[in-house]
Amino acid sequence: MSGIDAIRGFDYQISYTLFLIVSFLKDKVKGIDKFKFESINENEEDFNIFYENGTIDYIQIKKKDESNMWSASEMQRIFDHYIKNYNDNSNLRFITNGSANRDVKKLKKIIKDQKYDKSIELIQKFKPNNCETSQFIKILNSISIETLAMTSNNENDISMVVKKETIQMLNNASFFLKDQVSVVYDKLWKYIFDLSKNGEEISFIELKKQFNKYGVEYVSSELWLKFPSMNEFAGRDSEMKLLTQISKQEKRISVFGISGIGKSYMAASWAKNMLNVNENVCWISLRANMTYSKLINILGSFVETVLKVNSFKDELEGKEISEQIDSISNILEKYRVIFVLDSYEKASGNVEFFLNRIFNNIKKAENQLCLLQQPRE
């Protein structure tokens, strides 16, 4: 492999490793204990995942020139290295942008269908010399082969495809970004590169902290349910009973009071009570840098996840503001939703325009309620 090819291979490897980690965060994968990044200067698995239950996923991420295909002899070398680490709790995931030749395609199908008995002759082409056939068949049960992973027609642009997919996930509702997404991505990429270069091991918890440092705040709960901490809240039972009573009669309620008397805590406690009786609650705080794009992200994710409207978020984000207002208004005609807005007086610009239009439509809808927290006028 030439120097340029090696650099492109490292770029693809690091980019895909970052993609996998962001995927774990986005999908809220549980049970991961730690990651081990193998040195990019060594012929080892590129990325190892250790789970709390003792399972280990060994991941090989390999770039292949577009004109070449993976062959049985090349895959045999991959399997030979994996056998050194294999145990009953391990798996190998082989990821490549390259394509598979006829034998590798057949092996992928055999592994998928787990039909080994009629394919011994083919399996022998892949079996390492120091491994018995029966043992190798057992090992194949722990292997997955993913060819043509995020391919590109441009050989110089392989990692850009992975970058595009990762950036799309970073813009997902599972994350708050503290800078432009491209800036955050570059910082994360450099961080993963350094971990891989040094062959470091890091816990999943510590890695989340480091991601936060580089501009990614992972949201462990849904964006539309990010209530303030309730540790110090107590009382207000009579006010909350009154709030419940009024909510049955009115479609829009404002809670006024001087700063610090507990309006947000009371509203959050009441909203949680509504959740407990299976109401669809959408809590949005306008306190911390609520941009219009973030608001649309939250509402789109809420409708898609809670109300089960498929592909709603992406469709909503691709529309003009007037069309977005119409889309949310149409949802209000079909579903009962309780909107709770903290610090509504902080709304401005497109956020204020959008919410005012939506709330006017709430007045016309039969089953909607909006609760606003505002300072005393």
C-alpha cells in the first residue's frame, strides 16, 4: 500500500470508527463498558468494544481500492488474526468500502443462512491453516462481513461519505451541539485519531465526557422531556390541583410570577403527572439559546417518536416556515398534545413568530393545551 493509500485507509478507518460511536450514542446502546482503540500502525483489530456482560466485539475497518475485490485468501488472513482473540463471547465485524468476489459473496450468504454442511469445499478456501474445519465453522457463527459500506464513486472521497452520515446523526435530536456541526465533527475526528494512534483504552462514560468537552452534549432522555432537576421541589399541591382543573376548561394557560418562586418546577412536576396518565406532553424550555432550527428539531422528533408519524422530522425540516406551521397545525387537529413552554417571554425572531401562529391554532383546536411560564407583567 502506497503512502497516499495508507493515509486514505487511516482516514476511512477513523471516520468509520467515529460513525460507530456516534451511532451508539444516538441509538442509546446499553451495556457498553469500554472501547479499545488499536494502533493504526499495527496489524490488529481497529476498534474493540467490551460489554458489561463479558462480550467483546472485534471490528476490522478496511478501505479497498474501487477496482479490487476482497478474495478468499485475503479474508483468510483476516480470520487467521481473529482466531487468536476468539472465544465463546467474542464476535468479529469486518467492515469495508470494497466489494466481494464470487467466493466472498457466497461465504456471506452461507454465514447469513448458517448452512455450512453443504459448503465445506468453499469454506476450506477461507479456513486458516492452523484451524480445524469444525472449529472454523463454529468461529464463522461469530463473524459478520459488511462489504460496500458507504461507498463513493470518487476514490479520493471515501471518508467524506462517512463524514456526511455522521454529521447527519450529530444533527439528530439525540444531541445538543455547542458549535457548528462541521467544527464539532473535526474536533471529534482528531480526538478519535489520537486515541487510535496511541492504541488507548477508554470507558464509555469517560468518552461521553470527552465528547461533551469537544462540543457534543449527549441527551440521555428525549429532548421534549428535558425537565429541570426536581430534587428541591416540594409543595404547590393546591396550585397543581388548580392547574389540572383549569386545564380541563382552557386551551392556553399562562403562569405568572416573579423569578425564583418555582414556576418552572411546578409546571415540570405537573407535566410529569400528565405523562403518568398517558398524556402526550412536549416540554420546551426557551432559556438556553433556543434557536429556530433546534425548535423544529424538537417538534419534529416529538411528532415522529411519540405520535408515531413516520419520516415527519426530516420532512418538517425541509419545508419553509409557513409550511412548517401548517404541518404542526395539521398534527394538532389529529392528536391531543400538551405543550409546556418554560420562559416563553424569551422567545424572539422566528421562534416567537412560529409559536404565536401555532398558539393561535391551538385556540381553534378541540383537544390542545399550552401552558406558558412567564414573569409577572
